[in-house]
Amino acid sequence: MRRAETRILIPVKNRENAKQRLSSILAAWERRLLAEAMLEDVFTTLGTWPERPPVSVVTNDARACELARHFSFEIIHDAANQGESEAISLATAVCKEQQTGSLVLPGDIPLLRVSEVEQVLAAAPSEGTVLVPSADGQGSNAVLRRPAGLFPLEFGGQSFTRHLQRARATGKPCVTLELPGIALDVDTPQDLSRLLAAEGNTRAQQLLRCWNLPERLLAVANA
């Protein structure tokens, strides 16, 4: 299966209730701005990649749709907006119709690099799986499946272990990669600290630096 036959899927939930686990640090409006900045970082990385595979954004969020159109990404409308797992199930059905593989990436990995996505694609078996865990080893921050319907995805909780077990149960090759840019998603105050400390000048990092977050993070840590 050629690289062009693997479609990148990015599920994007409605930003109105974004990043609830950061509510001890960030106000609701700040969480919305951060979610949008991270999404722009991910879209910009993929959008400026000349040889990128097709990209589909699975969402009903108006701003996400606007950004997707700006980068000429396909939009798969997720009217139900029930969650990431349901969104990917919807998009997987589209990939199955088109007989493509799928590479699921989240919209909250602002340090994503093209070189890392290329590593995932290069490591992919003609039939099988590539998994990239989150920094804490619990989540699945990249899941490549060839074919797209090889096994169902279910995010949340210990999703990496769950997906690893399902991938191995197919009897097809399963590759795991440690990729720091993909691994750093932002869900907790500790993730904010890691993003602030990381090299780079992404939109998300610029935003956090404007908010004088170290003092807030210290206050939460000492509470």
C-alpha cells in the first residue's frame, strides 16, 4: 500500500468544553484559545508539507472547519459530536469505502513535526499497525491501520495498551515508535509545563508564554 493510500484523520471536538482537565489553571476562554492554537499548529505542520497524504478533519466545530478549508483538508462532518472514538469510527467508514489505510492524529500535539509523521509512514507494514504512545505511555497519540478497519479504535483511559492488544490480536505486524513531538499532547497542568519548557515557538507556546503560567502552575503544585 503506497503512502498516498493512507489518509490522515484528525478528530476535533467542539471547543466550547475544551480541555476540562486544565480548569484548575486556565479559564474557559483560555482553554478555547489554547485548543485553537494547538490545532493551528498541527494543521500548519501538515498543511505546509508538500508531499502530505490526504488529510481529513472529523468535526462539527466551526473554527476547525474554517481552518480545514484554509489548508484544503477534507471535512468529514461529525454532527453527533459524541467523542473522539465515535468520530474516528465515522471517518474509518469513509476510509473503508475508499479502500485506504488511516493514520489518526490528535489536534492537541503542537510540537508535531513532518519528520515524525514520515517516520510513522515509513515504518508502516503493507498490512498492520503503527502505534505511537503519549508521553505518559497511557494514550495513543498516533495510530496507523492498514487497512483502516483492521480493528476498532477506542480512545480514553489506557488506550495505548488496549490498541496494542487489538493490533496484536489481528496477527498482522505491529510497530511501536517513541516520537517526542507526537507524544506531547496537552491535557494536564504537567503537560503545560512540558510544553513551556520545550524548544520551539509554536502558536500554543507563544500563547502560554503570554499568560505568565509559571506562577499559576507553581500555585497549583503548592496547593
